[in-house]
Amino acid sequence: MTELQRYLAEEVAEDHADGIITRREAMRRLGLLGVTGAAATSMLAAFSTAAEASGGRKGSGRRKGSSRGAGDIEWAAVATEAITFPGPRGPLMAAWAPAERARGGVLVIHENRGLNDHIRSVAGRLAASGYSALAIDLLSEEGGTGAFPGEAEVAAALAAVPPARFVADMKASVTELKRRVPRKRVAATGFCFGGGMVWLLLTSGERRLAAAAPFYGPFPEGGALSRSKTAVLGIYAGLDDRVNATRDAARAAVEAARLERQFVTFTEADHAFFNDTGPRFNPAAMAEAYRRVVDWFDRFVLTSRR
């Protein structure tokens, strides 16, 4: 099992331990990821045992977050449009949200659910804040997120893609973003799987990003940032033990590269707290995290400081 496949499989096991999906659905999703039989049973049991050992926090409803939904948050988002642009292996698909007076550009990288309405709304909100945003669909070669019947199939398709292809597609997206916001600096942000993709992009040696804000994304094993020039705002959730296990490695890599950095942990929030359509949504943490992201971009995208 690759590092990416393991991460996506653990997402399923954690959702089951938290009571978000049933055991039957968890087994189905693990099967789509290539984890079947005894291995799947063992993984679900391990995560459920860990949840019980943590004092019953998992599966008890504490990860449900706030009962408030998307309608309670003022996004004031700019409408996005579907676009295509040249990629290394064929056309790439994305949602484009142009700011009225662009202060810079932001590449937005989706969760393991693919390019959906939530991610489009994030791009639209960034545009409303002055940053033209391009939200890439990393399943463009497979026909896009909409070609799959559900989020489980989307995650399985993502797990089958070699990381090198993701890197190439993200670099092509940076090229397109810079073309659309000429003479402006650009940044990147991503969530969960997408947060991990931001880290992967930075460790690949991409040097055109002035700033980055990966949300609770796993840091690649053995990753180094020695070729990066990006100012990094790492955002984590205090209840997200699984991803937080890679936080020290991320911090060490950023410090070793002597990058401008800030690591923020929202102690009462959980993995995926920024997603206002999900069961772990935390509106207070989301609002403060968004403020910090925009402030970070204002600091490093709008100036020559790197």
C-alpha cells in the first residue's frame, strides 16, 4: 500500500470510528481502495479501539462539531466558472473565480471528495477577498470528479494516481494561474488530502509560490523543503491525532529550509473543520482560520518579501 493509499484508507477507518459511516460502508470503501478481508477488519478494529481508549471521544458525537450549517456562514463568494487549460498529459479541468481587482492568485486543492461545490465556494470566497482562485480537479484525466458516482469512488480513483502526476498537474495549474493574474504573486491552499498535496508540491521544488496554507495535510515521508522559497502557514486541528503525527516532521522541514513560517493548531477543532458541509465543521475555527490565511497572503503575496 502506498503512502497515499494508506492515508485515504485511514480516513475511512476514522470516519467509521467516529460514527460517520457504517461498518458496511467502511468495508465497501476500503474494498474500493484495495483493502479487503482481514486487513480491512483489522484496520477498523484498530481505529475503533483507539477511539475507545481516548476516553470515548471518537464515535460519541464530539466530532460532529457544531450543528450550524453552511447557511449560517456568510461566504459572500464570487461565482466560479468551469475552465480547461493545458496540462502535461492533456487538458486539465478547474473552477475559476476571478477577483474584481486581483491582489494575487491562489491555487486551491480539494479534499479526497474531489472538486465539489464546497471547494468551488472556497475559491469564490478567496476571490471575494481579492485573490483570484483556481481550484484544480486532480481527476481531470479520468473525466473529472463529476464522472464518478460518489465520494468513495472519487477517493479510490485518487488513490490510484501516481503522486508524480499530481505534482505535474499542480505545477501546470500554477503556470495557468500566473497567466491569469499576470505580474501578481501566487499562493496555494488545500484541505485534508489537498493539504497533503500542498506539502507535496512544496517538497517537489516548486519555487513560484510566495505563500502556502496547507490545512491538516499529512507531510510526505522523508520530504524536504530545501528548494522552496515559500512562506508557510500550517493549519492543524487539535483533535486530529492522525495528521498531527506528521506535524513535527513538517515543522522540522520548514525550519531546516529557513522559510518564513507559522504553525497554528485549533485545539478544540477536528480534522476537516473548515468544511461547512461536513460533520466535523467548526464555524469558529473556520472563521479564524480563514482570517489568518488572508492575513498571511496579504503579508507575503502582496509584498516582495519571500
